[in-house]
Amino acid sequence: MTGSVVNMVKVILGLKGSGKTKQLIDLVHKAAQEDRYAVCIEKDAKLRFNIPTKVRHVCTSDYGQKGIDFLKGLICGLHAGNYDITDIFIDGLFKIVDGGDTGAVDEFLQWLDKIGTQENINFTLTLSIDAADATEVMKKYA
């Protein structure tokens, strides 16, 4: 594809209560309906009954770890275990990584874009931050 850029990363920005998770759930359902192999990652089991059973559900709190390095390892492990994954949805990135270090999040988003392009995986995630306060990198993927 010459001349066009395809982002493998989509960020849903907004403050708490703005409907980010609802948008994410709708996208998870769409992926399942299209028979794509999807994984949904969240800190706790809040979405367990809101996503189709054919979508792999992962709660990061089950592993007693947090941070961006842990999340990168989890994503790499999921992919290494199943190369058929087409979509990874992450709800509440700041909750999973236990903080709002925007510089680290920017680096993570760029890493996701690189991995997504390399492995043909679409990443969609929610960030609890007002769009006006988001970094340029976050806005690039919004």
C-alpha cells in the first residue's frame, strides 16, 4: 500500500464515565461476529459477561503483576501461544499499568504499532484521559 498509513493501534480517549468501555465492547462483538480471533485484556473481571465467550478474556490481576513491561510480556506470550490472534483489546490501560506515566504510555503505543504491523494484529485500547490532555502520540492513534 503505497502512500497510505494504516494504524494497527486505535486509542479510545475520554474521562471516566464517557462511554469508552461501551465502545470497546461493541468493537469486541464486531470482531467476534466477523470470526476474527480476539483477546480482551483488562485489570479485573468486569467485562467477563459482556463479551462473547469465543473471545479470549484475560484479567491481569490474576497474575499479581502490573506495569508496561508485564503487559508487553503478556502480549508477546499470547501471540507466541497463538499466531492466529487478529485483535487485542485492552480496557483501562492506566489501571493495568498502575499509573498515568504518559511518556511510558507513548512508548508503549509506538511499540504496539510496531508489533501490530509486524504480526498483523489490531490493538484497540481505552485511556482515561481527556482528549485535551492527551499527548500528540495518543492523539495520533485516537
